[in-house]
Amino acid sequence: MGTTNNEDLLLQHELAVMEGILESKEQYRKIVKAAIARWVKDFQAGHIEIKTVDDLKKLIEIDIELQKDGL
């Protein structure tokens, strides 16, 4: 009986941790998406030159990583 309780508690803890990770990933995606939108806006306004495209590439790579289901 004690083992089942322990297993249930462990499962609840693991679910809570997963939920926290998923929430964090979603928040990070919002930040990255906002940064990408700002980069595009600045690029269109002529504030960013084509030689700084590496910044956009990094943002896109981060966004893709956050979208991966690594669970």
C-alpha cells in the first residue's frame, strides 16, 4: 500500500514538473516571437543591415528548439 502512495506522489511530482516546463517553454516562445517581430520591423525600417541576419537566424533556431517536443 505504501508503495502505491509513493508511486502516486512521484507521478504527481513528475506531472507538475512537466507542466512547469511546458509553461516556461510557452513563455520563452512568446519572448522569441516578439523579438523576431521586432527584428523584422527594424529590418523593414532600415535600422538593420543584411550583415546582421545572424541575429535573426539565432532567434529562429531558438524558436524551433522551443517548439520541439523533447518530452
